[in-house]
Amino acid sequence: MAKKNQQKKAKKGLKRRDLEQMMALHMGQGQNQGVLAGLGRLLPQGRTEQFLLGLLLGGATAYVLADEDLRGKLFKGALKAYAGMMGNVAEMKEQLADLQAEVLAEQNGAL
């Protein structure tokens, strides 16, 4: 009797991985979707793995935020990175303006 109940439970539903594979094929992710297509496989799938990853990230965050020197270095580094990024964006805007001016000059000269 117990064997029949186990067989019924086993046949009752699809496993999570089977459902994910079916959804991936249905959504067209089975094909080559580019560089970022496989990132979902890098993340943990099971609840235990997700809990352990969250515990690890939470502990690391608490440690970094509790240490004043490390927090200061982290914020200084983030500000330097932001300033560098904004400088690069400004440079790209200047180059775009130069290209637009060249195109306008060519159009006016060609007419």
C-alpha cells in the first residue's frame, strides 16, 4: 500500500528543474541568447543554497558597515569611481557634439 502512495506522489507533479527547462525552451532561451543568457545558472537554485548565500552576503555587509575605516575607504573608492565615470560621460558628450558639428559642416558645404 505504501508503495502505491509513493508512486502516486512521484507522478503527481513535475520537478522544479523540469519546469524551468520547459519554461526556458518555451521562452526561446534554449537558443544562444548572447553573453548574459547563462547568468541565471550562476545563482543558487535550492532554498538552502539561497539562504546560505544571503547569510554570507548579509554577514559581509554587516562587517563592512560596522568597520569605520573600511567603510570610509569603500565610500572614497565609490566616489572616485563615480567621478571618473562622470568625467568619461562628459568627454563622450563633447565628442558627440564635435561629431554633430562636423556632420552639419559637411551638410552645409555639400549644399
